[in-house]
Amino acid sequence: MIKGFAPYSDRFLVHDKEVLFPCTVYSAVIMDDRVIVGFSKDHLQAKFPELDSDRSIWCYDLNGNILWYIEKPYYIDKYTGEKVIYDQSFGGVGFNKEAGKIYAYSRKGYELDPYTGKLSNDFEIR
């Protein structure tokens, strides 16, 4: 079972166990074996100034171990074929129940592989 919600807190229930996260979680997707959270970029940067501020979506196993951070948001320029990195980080993570897919989004949206943190490069929210 997959559940998506917006806790706006640094602690919430994951499979009936309260979990404390390092800073405010704006959005979360709870899966059977992991939880993917979208942190507040500002809160994350204040708590961990050494981290790349574009990596605001993290994935944890049920024991609280970090499995991955999301890759930097980018797209492939259709004229040059080069990777172009966005200057804006992701704002959240969400689950589409009907499609059974998880998305990361900001200015553009991407389908997110919950097991690797890799993003598709062909999805855009309009």
C-alpha cells in the first residue's frame, strides 16, 4: 500500500510508529518498505548548510536509514542534447493513486523511481 500526504511537521506516523525527521517535511509518500519525504528547502539548508540545496527529497528505510537523495533537477535541451540543470529545487513529492506513480515536482514535474531516486525526463506538469 502506498499513501501520500502533507504532514507539515518534523514527526509523523509511519506504519503506526512515530518517526522524527531532521526538519519540517512538506510532503511524504509512505510505501511498504520505505518513506520518501520532501523537506522544506529553507529548513533543510539551515540544519545542513553543507548539503546541496537542490537535494530536498530524501528516501528512508523503515529503520530511519537514508537510502538516497534525489538527483538534481534537470532536463535535456531538445536542440543541443545537453543536460541543463534547473536553478530551482523541487518543492514536493506526491503519489497519484489512479496511475500508481510517484512524482517529484517544482517548476516541472518528473516521475520518480522510488527505489533509485532517478527522475524521468519526459513528464511536465501543466
